[in-house]
Amino acid sequence: MENELTKKAAKMLLNGATLLSEPCPYCKGVRVMKEGHALCISCGKEPEKKEIIEKVSEDFTTSPIKQTLQKKIESLTKDLESEKDLENQQNILKTINSLLETIEKIKDKQ
């Protein structure tokens, strides 16, 4: 499977993908990104934005701050899908990460 992942990553790079500076969240391997989709060359996992949004949605009550954070994450996810510039993609991902950390802090205080 590792050889197949290497071939897939090489093909992605030849078609305009870029190497990410941040490692895979699962195995710390090297990742390649194209059109908002990151692929880990080591384990083959691709974090799914859908899982993140569903998890956040499940944790929300009717708190206005939680609803606002959820809307921001959904909006940023849509922006990430259409963003072509790697630097902008990384900024969007960092912002989503900050929002998720804020949500965790709010949950811990409840």
C-alpha cells in the first residue's frame, strides 16, 4: 500500500499539488495537498472536514457563542474548498483549528 500512496502522491505533485509543512495529525507523516484535499504519504489518511463539522454540530446547544463559532467553521470550510493559494489554505486551516480549540475550552467550562 505504501508504494501505491507514493505513486498517488507523486501524481498529485505532478498535477500541481504541494507538500504541506504541517505533518499528518494521525502518524506525523508527510502530506500532499491539492484542491483542499490533504493526503498523508505514510498512512494514506485524509482528514475529512465533514467529520469535524458533524462532531462540532453534535456538541452544540443553543448557546449564541457556540452557534456563532459553528457558523464560522462552516463558512471557513466552504472557503477552504475553493481556495487555490496554499498560504491562504494554511491560514484558513489555522483559523478553523483556533475555533475548534475555543469550542473545546467552552465545553470544558460547562
